[in-house]
Amino acid sequence: MNFRNFVESCDSTFELELLTTDELRKIVNNIPVGKAEGLDGIPTSLLKLSFTFIARSLTHIFNLVIYTGIIPNDWNSARVTPIYKADSRVDP
């Protein structure tokens, strides 16, 4: 059985529930301060400090993504930095 047939044969569904502002607050509070910022350049400390002011808008944005299933293109990007353990940086 190929993957498509397997998925089509499943009778279960997958749903995400909309976020509340309190749930998002807990998530933001658990982000470690001092970690590298994302591609948006926003430091985690700024996100935490400003959360009270942007909470409703940020919750609305995340809920739009959940409701529509449309993920912004910028959210599909990542910066990957290899960390070398020893010796040569060109030898895998």
C-alpha cells in the first residue's frame, strides 16, 4: 500500500483548536531568553516584554493560520548553522 492509499484509508481526522491568549502567553513565557532570534530579527526578550501589547493581534494571526490552513511563506524558512564537533570542517 502506498502512502496516498494509506492516508485515504484512515477514518480519523486531524484538527487543531484555536489558541487563547493565555495559551499563547504560556508558550511565549517558555521561550528561553538569549537564544538566537529568528529570521524576523526579533529578540525573544523583546517578544516577552511586548507581549501584553501585541497578545491579541498575535493570537489572531496564529488563529487565522489554524482556521484557514494557510501558512505564510516566510514561516517556511529557516537558518541552519552546522556545528562542527572536531577536526576538519570539510570532511563529513
